[in-house]
Amino acid sequence: MAEPHDLTALEQAAAIARGELSSVELVEHHLTRVDALGDTVGAFVTVTGERARAAARAADAAPAGERGPLHGVPTAIKDLTLTAGVRTTFGSAAFADFVPPVDADVVRFMAEAGLVSLGKTTTSELGCSLYSEGLVAPPARNPWDLAYTAGGSSGGAAAAVAAGLVPVAQGSDGGGSLRIPASLCGLVGYKPSRGLVSGGPVGFGGYGLPTNGPVGRTVADVAALLDVLTRPVPGEPYLAPAPPEGGWLASARAAEPGRLRVGRFTTPMLADEPVHPDCVAAVDRAAALLTAAGHEVVEVPAPLGPTVWPLFEIVWYVLALAPVPPGRESALLPLTRLLRARGAEISAGTLAATLGELQAQVRLGVRRTAGCDLLLCPALATPQAPVGWFTEGGDPVEDFERQRRFSPYCAVFNVTGDPSVSLPVGVTAEGLPVGVLLTGRYGDDARLLATAAQLEHASGGWDRHPAIWRAVGSANVNGSGVGRSTP
């Protein structure tokens, strides 16, 4: 007998379609969990219970012929993402009372697909750091061990999914912001190819680094949400790669990528940093499973090296220069103020030259790994980090340096624009998750998702739960329990 939150997102939608559950019942069940565990894991900045209940009633009233694969399923929106009529703080006390007048495109797409948002998930201030520990909400903690961070900047989204507060969530990734929390929390975090998901209706595209994407417990759930998010929108700055026949979910369900050549490396790219043995072991396990599935796994050099870091950090400083309300700069965290101060010193000429040199480095990196269909590497240099570890010295310069050494892989694939996914292949001796990155060629998201699903099946499945999963008991919604079904 399973509780509703035990079901995957696709299974919850299937239960609604069969009449075993309603969206209203699912939303109430998950709101109960949010009320009990939301602050414990630091998942939410703002909970929109009444708004969610109204949306659930509308979802239940929709004709059966108008329902998609995730219709009526609870979800959540990252607090960096504009949501009309809902407080959106961007993780910052400087925006503590900001209520946008417009939805981001992805928020509109999710609502039109019948997904029901329970609120806004915790993020780092302005998305600037890989941990989510600000002033507007409790820190995002790893549900597998609350002493550890859930990461950032999509830390609240990962905490919410890993704790069973929602089955799948929207996030965004500008330098690993989806894949880092997914690795820490034992989830699947997907960064799509550049241009695949709209970043509109406002903003300039962030030089192609950030993109919206999904985080979930299974590859199929993530692919289903990607289907929702990938609608063409006029005026986007980057051309969207063509979707596969049948959509991304069909690719994941087929799990048949064909025989591939996979380039494996463990050398850190943005820092000269020793890699923890558990991170290497996770790559070894993934390589063995891919080999057993019939793929050729070969050693390759890392596409880029630490010499690219000074280029990336210049762009990161400039991206921190988001408009802040007049007189509110003092409300920003020390790290954010440091990044913005450095960004303000970057001239237009320096930025233009940096972007040009980054593109040259990307070309060289692609040539170094030519002939490989996919790349396999660690997600992080160290499996986990305690809450407060990055800021414990009180020096934002040291904070930023610790982040670079902790995560020397993910951001490279924001620079290249390639699709990249964190997969929970490994585990530490203490039982905490360890992720690996599997990265495809630009526009080849379908093959990447198919391979990720194949690896998931070979691993025996990744829908595993921490002890906190059972911390909140609830009566069965319909009095007899809900049976799992294959999506």
C-alpha cells in the first residue's frame, strides 16, 4: 500500500486519470507535508495553498480529452522565476515584498498543462551561489541528512522533491544550479540544450548560460515536465533544437539510444582540485553499467581546464548585476555585494573580449572530445557540504573560491550550451547520494534522455527515499490505499 507521495509524478497523474485520486486530494496531501516538513528542509519561501486548491479544482473539472501526462499533479516554482500575483523574492531580502505582474513563460506552460504549483521554492540570492542560505527563508537542507546543504541555486526545488513535498519541480541552471542540488539530494536534474526552453518574457538570455529545466525522482518524470516546458516562443534569442517524434517522454520511455561512444574523464575543469574517491567511484559505476549496456566507454581529456575559470567568472560577475530596487543594495548578502562590485568594474570591451575567448575555448573543447556521443564525469569534486560551510569564514572571497573547488564541472556545460543531466548513480559510505554528469551534444537531448533512462533501468531504479520521507504519516486518501502502476 502506497501513500500518494510515494507515487511518481506520472503515477499520480495516472491515478487521477483512473479516478483513484483527484487533484484536490493530491494537493491537500502534499500541502500537509509542506506544512510539516517545508521549513525543516527549507524548501519553500512562499506557500500558495489557497491558490493551489483553486487550481486543483479547475484541474479536476477539465474534460478528460484536454488532460496531458502531468495533469493535476502538484509541483513548485523556483523563487527566481516570475509568477504573476505571487511574492517572488529572487532569494533576497532586497525583494522581500516584490509581486510580479507577469508570469514567466514556463510558469504559464505548467499551468496550462494542468500542473498545480504549491508555491515558490528556496533559492540562492539572485541565483549567485551553489547553496541556498539567504535571509528570506530557512536554509535549503538535504533531506538525506539535514546537516548538509541541498545546494543551489535550485536548492529548495531539490529539497521539496527529495522530501516528498512535490513529485517534480521547475528549476533553472546557470552554472549547475539544477544539477548540483540533484546530485546532493539523489535526484535527476536536467539542464536542456541552449534555446530549448524559453527564458521569457523578460530578460536578455544571460549570454546563453542560464536555462529553465526540471528536477525529479525519475528520468521519465523529468522528461514529462520537459515536454511541458519546451514550447516554442517567438522572439527567443537562441534557436530551439527540434524535439523528437513523440516528445521527450517517449525518448525516455523507449530508453533505446543505440550503441554510443561515451567519453569518460574525472579531471576537474574549473579548478585544480583533488576529486573525492566517492565521486570517482560513481563515475566508475556508471561507466561499468554503460559498458554492460553495450556502449563503448573511452578515456578522453577534459574538454576545458582551469584556465577558462577567469573567463567564466567575469561573465558571472556581470550576471550578478541584476537591477536592485533603489536603496536596497545594503540588504544584499556579502557574496552578492562582492560579485556585483566586481561586475561593475568590467568594461563593455572586456566583456565582449571575454565572450569571444570563451567561444574559442568551447570550439577547442569540442574538438578534444570529437567522436564521442556523450561525456561522463563527476557532478562535483566532493559528494556533500555542510550547511554554513561556504560562509563559515565570513569572507565572501573565500566563499566564492570554495564554491569553485566544490563544483569544477557543471558550469562548463552552461558555457558550451550542451544538454547535461545529473544522475544519482553513487552513494557514500554514510549512505548519502553521489551524482554523475552525463552530457550530450548540443541539440541531442533525446539521445541523452534515452541513455539516462537506460542507465536508470540498469541501476535498478533511482526512486529512493530518505528517512524523513516517512516522518509524516497520513491516512490513505480513499481509505484503501493507492496502488503503484507503471507509467
